[in-house]
Amino acid sequence: MARTLEQIEADIERVEEAYDVKFHADNTNRSWEEFMKWAEPEIRALGELSRERRMMMPYKLTEIPDFADVMPLDEFIKCVDSGGFIDYDGSGNYCIDGMETDIKIHPSDVKHGAIRWEFDSVAWYNR
């Protein structure tokens, strides 16, 4: 049975609380690398839940700003597949019919197959 958006958001809240407990714990004897390994289950879960939420969330449309680089969705995917964009480079928002949505798309979404095919383009924002 498919999960609802409300269930996903409740799971995100639960995992964020678990991460916050670890983040605010006494980490004086842990290096950053040790902390990241310790918090890896929550970090990974938050990434997966965020992708799942973006796959089903409703959207609002706004004008695309002039400073956005707009490209067709299939070109964005080809660029990501060829190594042209990684998550560190920035992020984008899905677009449809010349309008921008409030739904983000990250290059790693392509790797995970988390693509909203009902949209036709991406407004890309470099860091």
C-alpha cells in the first residue's frame, strides 16, 4: 500500500528528531568523521524521505527569475548522467509550461530514479 504525504512528513519529523538528539549529544570525543558515521542512518533516511516527499508533493507555480538557467528536463538528466551537475553544484526547481514550481530537483535524484516526468524543464541555480 502506498504511503501518504502525511505519513512521509511524520517520518521526516521523527528522523529529524533522532538526528537532533545525536547532534546535540556530547560529541566532544568524536571527530567530525566519527559523528557523520554515527549519524549516517538518520542522514540517509532523511535523503530518502525527502526524495519520496518531492515525488508526490503538490506544487505552486511562480514566474521563473531571469537569473535561472532553464533547460528541458531530458537535457538536465543527460547533463547529470555525464557528470555535468552534482548536488554540490546547486539545485533546481521543476518547471511546467514556462512557470517554475516550488519542488526542488537535485542531481542525485536522477541517480535514484526520483524524477517527476509530468514536468517539462528545470530552472537551475548554481551555488
